[in-house]
Amino acid sequence: MPHHTLLIYSTVDGHTRHICERMKFVLTALGQQVSLVPLDQAESLDLASFERIVIGASIRYGKHRPQVAQFINKHQRLLERKASALFSVNVVARKPEKNQPHTNPYMVKLLRQLSWKPQLAAVFAGRLNYPALGFVDKQMIRFIMLITKGPTDATQVFEFTDWAQVEAFAHQVSALPLPSQA
């Protein structure tokens, strides 16, 4: 019988969902049953019926959406009884010195907010889609990129995601011991 994994995502521009879709592909190939849902729909599910729960969250302007920490805090006891993982998606993670959970400032900040300690954590570099941004967001992000020595060509899309890293994380999620196996 395949193990049932729940992938929950919080995304601003859709890239975190795209990362979860790649994880779902890998986990399915490994024989897992996988459900993929946005954070705002996760409350309607029977969370206890899943053996593994993975939460992915993107940042915008240096912050994860507050609903991410609210959801985790509300379901902390359940998450502690499950094989669980957390990942953050942000453009800062494009830098090698900021692409680990303990070196990425946004993941460090999120983990400090939480009492829950996921069994597995990761940080993935995201995507910067300048053409899809509104004027104000585009100018603010260009300014941030200028300061941090990132790309500033507002006509381009820059994808920084290391897809091999995403797939390796999915393999790690699949290998997490289930509570009855721990």
C-alpha cells in the first residue's frame, strides 16, 4: 500500500506550487500517493489521514505569509506526530552562502517563530519574473536586486531553482521514517 504524502504550499507568484509539482512527480515515481493543495485549502482536509506532511512557503519582501506560521502553530501537535518537512522559496537562496536552512535569513526567521521543528528542512532559490510584476513591485525588486548584485533587466525572467536539489529533497521526504517506524 503506498504511503500518502500531503504537499501544502503558500505561493505569491506560483513558483512554490511549481516546485511542489516537481516533488509530487518524484514522490509518485517512488510509489507514494501524493495530494497537492494550497495552504488555504489544507484546513478542509483530514490532516491526520496523511503519513507525511510537507509545507512549502515563498517569501515576498523578506516575509513569509503570516498564514504559514498560523497554520503550523495551529497544527503543531499533529505535525509532530507525522513525518514532516518544511521548505522556503526565495531569491536570496540563489547565493551559495544563503541556500541552507541555517544560513538563509528568511528560513532562520521563520524557524525562530515556530515551536515546531520539522524533521527535514530546505531552502530553494526561486524565480524572478519581472514581466509579470506590476510597476511598483518591479521597481522595488529591481532596487533590491541592484543592492544585492542580482539581475535587474526588467524584461527578463530569471529562474534560480536548482531542480536537482528539489528532486533530492523529494527523495529525502520519501525516506523520512513514519512515526510507527521511528
